[in-house]
Amino acid sequence: MTLATWAGAIMTIIGLIAYLIHPITTSFSKITENLTKMSHSLDLLNKDLESSKADRTALHEELKLHDERLDRHGERLIAHDEQLKTLFKERG
């Protein structure tokens, strides 16, 4: 075989490899880009979830306070009801 034949064969092999590898590297770069975007989106979602958790915690604390106030008012209503019963007994 001559040098030109060898060079042609080598160039053909290099061309086939480049033809096959170029789409693969393009796909890998697109996948990497998409994974980067997804990672950024997940980071934003995590921040939103943390913010939402803090809001829920604050709401639960506020609900606890309201619940305690309602309990105190309920107790006061019972005491007032007893006082009214005592007053009506004294008068009647």
C-alpha cells in the first residue's frame, strides 16, 4: 500500500470518528446545560419551600395564640354564666 492509501484510510477513520463523536458531544453539552438549569430551578424551589415552611411555622404559632385566647374567653364565659346563675338564685 502506498502512503496516499494509508493517509486516505486514516482520514476516513478520523472522519467517521468525528462524525460519530460530534453528535455525542453535542448531546452531552445539551444534557449538561439542561442539568444546570434544572439544578438552578431546584435551588429556587428549595428556597421557596424554606420560605413556605417559615410562613407555616409562623401561622401555627399565631394559631396557638388564638387558641389560647379562645380558651381563656371560654373560661371567662363559664365563670360569667355561673355568676349569672348565682345572681338569679339570689333574686329568685
